[in-house]
Amino acid sequence: MGFRCTWVHNANELIVGGVCFYLSYGKIVGEEVLAKFKHNLVVHESDLPKGKGWSPLTWQILEGKNTIPVTLFEADVKVDSGVIYAQEWLEFDGTELIDELRQAQAEATIRLCREFVANYPQSTTLGKQQIGEETFYRRRTPKDSELDLNKTLAEQINLLRVVDNTNYPAYFVYKDTVYYLQVCKRDE
């Protein structure tokens, strides 16, 4: 698109520039890093200020939601609190597993970022402050993938949709033994 870009995996490696996108970056950056750029942008899967924090897409699927907002906003020292520039909504049918959810999330992220850059600097004039009560999601742990043997599979289908077979697989404990389940769709 005619811009010079640098790609790094650690905020300490960032050099001064115009716009910085923090995508899937699991750390909070401080004022000195934010000061290196005119705009510091984050994409977050929630209707900010609701759903700040960790793994918002996963938590919303666990809540039974299949309409998920994806929000492009300005990073601020206070986590997930900056001006919102753009938003789109993902629609799921309730059968998608984690890889499909992540793919849709990635595609929405790319669209929002490309649109911002394509219309820059006019895109910065569309910013609006976050309004309303803020809520936060906690960081997920492997324990969050444990199935409850006293519930049906149907009652736990959303948990099965969001488990990662490699990093945080579904499991249950029976007679002091841990059993892991692999969740996948049948190939057609």
C-alpha cells in the first residue's frame, strides 16, 4: 500500500514510526513505547468497554454468543481503554471450532487494519470515546478446559468449540486419572 513496514515480535525492538499495530501481542506496553508512534493500534474482539482483558472471543463463545464484535482502537496506558476507530461484527453458526474462530478473527483483523491504513490519516478522525460500564475477562488457564462429568456434552459444546487440542486440550478427571479428548470435525 506504499508504506514502509517493520515487523517485530518484541516491543523493545520497535523503532520510531507513524503507526504501530499490536496484534496478538500478549503484553502491556508502557508510555515510552507508545510515545514512539503517532498511533498505536490494537484489535480486540469485544464491544469495548465491555470485555476488556484476555481471550475475549473465547469467553464470549463460552457465554453462548455467536455474534462477536471486532474493534480497532488506539492503545492507551490504561488497558483496552483508547479511542475506537472501527468495528465489525463476526457471525458464527455455533458449529465452528477454535481454528475456524481464529481464522475469522484474523480475517476481520486484517480488514480493519487495511481499511485504517488505506484511509489514513482521515481514518483517525472517526475515533470515538468508549462509553459505558467496563467489564474484564481474566486470563484463561489449562484448568478452563476441564469438562464436568456431571454435565452433558450438549451443555459443554461451547467449551469443546474453544479448546485447542495442542495447547489446552479438553480433559476430564475420572478416578484420579486425567483423560484428554481431541476435538475435531469429521472430514467430509
